[in-house]
Amino acid sequence: MALDLTPEQKATGKANFDQAAGDLARGGKMKDTMAVGGDPTRRDLLKVGLAAGAVVPVSAAVYFGYESWKGNKAVKTAFIGTGDEGGVLVGEHNPEFNEVVAVCDIRPTNLDRIFKGEPNGPRKGLDKIYGADAEKKIARYDSVEKLLADKDKLGLEAVVIATPLNTHDPITRLCLDAGLHVLCEKLMARTIGRCKDMIRHAQDKGLLLSIGHQRHYSTLYAQAMEVLNTGVLGDIKHIRALWHRNNSWLYSASEAEKAKYALEYGLPYYIDGWWKPVPKEDAKALPPERLKELAFGNPAVYGFRDVGELVRWRISNTAGGGLMAELGSHQLDASSIILGHVHPLAVSGVGGKFFYGTDPDGKNRNDRESDDGVFVTYEFPGPTHPKAGKGGKNADDVVVVTYTSMNTNEFESYGEWVMGSKGTMFLEKEANVYLFREKDKTKKGDAAAGGRDTKVTVGGAGGGKPALEATSTWGGGGGAAISKAAGSPEWDTAVRGYRTEMEHFAYCVRRWQEQGGKVSYEKDEKGKLKYADILPRCHGEVAMADAIVALTANMAMAKRERIVFEDAWFDPKSDEVPETKHARKQA
Ligand SMILES: NC(=O)c1ccc[n+]([C@@H]2O[C@H](COP(=O)([O-])OP(=O)(O)OC[C@H]3O[C@@H](n4cnc5c(N)ncnc54)[C@H](O)[C@@H]3O)[C@@H](O)[C@H]2O)c1
């Protein structure tokens, strides 16, 4: 099935979702599984608004349960790693929740960029947010150690880390040692052993650790989940997730670019965001011996052999985890949320360096260590499978999730299709959600209709089992308030989840203080986290599961084998990790 839909089909699918969400909320069928602490005011608000037929402006703060922020002081925060993602996070942060007091990066060009920002898109820059004199108020550091030495002077309480994958665990450890709460970007760490170390260290220090899988804070995914949890899609047997790009167009450098870049590190052969040119200024500031000093005492693991590897860390097997870590982890995270926060049973797949490489004439065609194409199949437990945790005994109840990511064709771009026996939901590019009905073979005429052009309402929403029904017109007024509004910018803040993720992190810090400055991952007899209301939604244990899912796929592809996931891998207290048994080419 292709991810292509005509504009008319998209309009139908979006209106279907809005209508279904409205019908289900009016009927009191939303199960509220994504809300932190199950705040009752949130649900009442949804219901009242929808009953009146209006489009409800439910704020993310209300939705995620941190609307009581008013009166709290912003958390003094430093951003470590001010590259592409650091730029997005700075651009998206809310100064009322996180006040940026310092920034830290080892690349001078990125420290400059974080102040100046970019003219278009989400990287607004500190000057735009804090005023043209931002640099007078916000300190800049060229090493983590120097930043932490000034933590008291800065009044620092927390850090946001957006550095290459191999540096996540040493930087997190240092910041926790300095008594700071940590929000670290995904993937959590380069190996599962290192994820476990991060979790245990945060526990030992009694501090918060949040990992940046932003879909946990996306109102779009939250509401999609509420609709999915009502069961209107029927029996879900397949999720198809993919992220395809086309990075196979020839790069040509202008004379100005040639003057700006350090040519000894090569110029790209193809236009590919993972194989970037190296700015001269960064090359000058970061010769290999300086990079060694900056490698937290272990250059082979936490370092970069040269500035080329630093700039292109994603394609290095030591510094990055390839397509599964960078792209797949997000979408497998979404899949496991959709399937009820379950862990997969097994993974197999094919991956390789199918396109880039070195020509016979020795010309480097954006060569890399990591795979440039991954084609993976996961087996997840369905609701009646013993591993779904619902008391089921049907070991055949398996949901197959396929994941593909490639670099030479973006006809289908990115998104996740959830395919049920009664309907299909398509989450497109973290920005839109569409809903379609399957044809009903027990009915005749218009009532049997299904597919891409069929309009739906939800029958039985008030009593009985909700079901998608074909209709010639939408009715009932007012739909879902939360999906991206037509015409709103691609970077729709609440929908994307970055801003809400940081706001919630700040809220957790203040709640942590109120509760006497302690936290634990202890669970009660029902398996519920005792500190659930102060833990970030994507805390260490959740994020480690995403890392296991992504990195084990790399191992399965490297060894061309089907790997069965072991429960102990997901337990932070256990020392069992997948890399011990399965690592070969890639950990
Ligand atoms: N959540 C998302 O959707 C999303 C999207 C993109 C990237 N990311 C994640 O964000 C992180 C950064 O990715 P990026 O695209 O910004 O990479 P990038 O290369 O553009 O930026 C990384 C920055 O970290 C800096 N850095 C490296 N070592 C450092 C150290 N020891 N101290 C301070 N700074 C250091 C680099 O100089 C660079 O400026 C990665 O973990 C990536 O997976 C997340």
C-alpha cells in the first residue's frame, strides 16, 4: 500500500478522524491512557466542549496534566550541543518553563548559530527569543567540564543535551554528578549497557532523567491513541512504518562554499544531510589532539578520530547507530505506544550499504560505515498474546510491524499506517492523522462503503461497542481539537511535542522539589510507578526499550538472523543486554 493520498482523500481522512474523535468523546469512550496522572479536569473539558459542538482549544498543558505551572519559576537550564537539533530545541523552548542561562558546544560555528538562528524554520535562535543582547545574558562554553565548573554561579538546575549518540552517557553522568536534572536527546545511548548505566546513575543521585522521544508529548499522537484505544480499528494485525529520503542528487559546491569549507575533509558527492562538509573554523578549533582531550577520558568510545567524524557522526559506527537509531527508533517508539506500550517479541531484517561507497576509480561517493538502507520486520504481541500482559494465552496473536528506511527514493516520505480489520489510521509526518473505514461485507449499498473516499461517523459511541459507520455527510458538529489545523505551519508546536516535552520536564523538576527532592522507579503491587506524577513520560526505562528495539535490529541485520527479545534486557536492574550475545559488526 502506498502512502500516497490525493488532497481530497486527505481531507476526507482528516475530517473522518476529527468526526470520530468528537463522536467518541461525546459518547464518553475516550480511555485517557496517555494523560499523566489521569487528571479528571482534562476529560471533562474535552467532553463539555465537544458536547457543545465546538472545536475545543485544549492546551497541551491541560492535556498532559501540567496546567498548574503558573506561579512556578522557570528552571535555569543549559543547552549542551547546539547543532541542528539543539537549534530546534532552543527555538521551541518556552522561557516561562526553561530559562536558558548557558549554552555549550565544542564547534564554534554552532555556538554562533545558536544565538543568530536561521531566517526560516524552527531554529529561531536565542537573539530572537531573548533579545539582540542575548549573548550578554547567556553564557557560552566550549566544554562540558567548564560549564559544570560554573554551575553555582549560573544557578543551574537542569541541562538539555543534544550531542552525538556516543557522548550521551558520559555527558549525562557528569551532569547528574553535578546535581543537575537531565533531558537528553534520543537515542538514549550507543549500547544498552550504557542506557542501564544512565538509569542507575539517575536513580542513585535521585535526579530526573528524561529522553527526547517527542512523540510522547505530541497532542496528535495522544489523541490518535485515545481513538485507537476505543477499538474502532478492530483487530490490528499490521503497522507499516517508514522514513524514506532521496539523498542521491549530485552536490555541487559554489566558490563561496569551497572557501568556507575545509577541503582536506572532502566535499560531499551527493546532497546528503548525513555527509556534510566541514567548516574551516571548526576544523581549526578541533584538531585530533583537542578532540582527544574532549573525549571524557576514553577517546575510543566517547571521542571522534577527527572533525570529519564529529560533523558526520551519524554515519560512524562508533559515534552513531545509523538509520535505526536516528529514524527507526522514533517510529518503533510510536508503534509500541500504539500497541499498548508492549515490547516486541522478535526482529529480523536486511540492511546494508547498498548505494553509497567508493567508486573503482577511488572516488568517495559519500562512503559510510552505517547501513544506507534498512528493511526490518518486528513481531509484536497482540492483545491476547501471553506477553501482552492481559492474561491472554494465544501465542499466535502477533502483530507484524515492518519498518523501512532508505536514501534513494522519497516517493512515500514518512509516517505510520495502522491497519485494523475495521479501519486504517495513517499518522503522516508527525503532523496529520487520517482515518478510513474498511468495507463492511455484511452490509449492502452505501452502508457497506469503505476505503479512501468514504466518510465515517462512529456508531454505538454512547452505548455498546463503538464502530466506524459509513455516512454521506459528517454530522454532530465539532471534531478533534488537537490535530494540526488546516493551514497551520509545518512546525506546529503542540503537535510536534518538542515544546511540551521541555515544559513537562520543567514541571517534573518543580514537582520533584515539592516532594522533597527524591524520585524512584519503584512500582507498586499493580505495576504502577510510585512516582508516576513527577517522572517524565519518556523516562529512562521507556527510552531504553526504544534503544533496545532500534539497536537489536542493527544486530539482526548485521548477522542476518532473527533475534528473540529477552525480558531481562528491558529490566534496568538486570545486567543482561542484547549486545553481549548478538553484537558483531554493529553493537
Ligand atoms: N528528537 C528528534 O526528533 C531528533 C532529531 C534530530 C536529532 N536528534 C538527536 O539530537 C542529537 C544531536 O543531533 P544533531 O542533529 O543536532 O547533531 P549535530 O551534529 O547537528 O549537533 C551535535 C552538536 O553536539 C556538539 N558536541 C559534540 N560533542 C560535544 C561535547 N562533548 N560537548 C558539547 N557539545 C558537543 C557538536 O559539536 C554539535 O554541534 C542526537 O542525539 C540526535 O539523535 C533528535
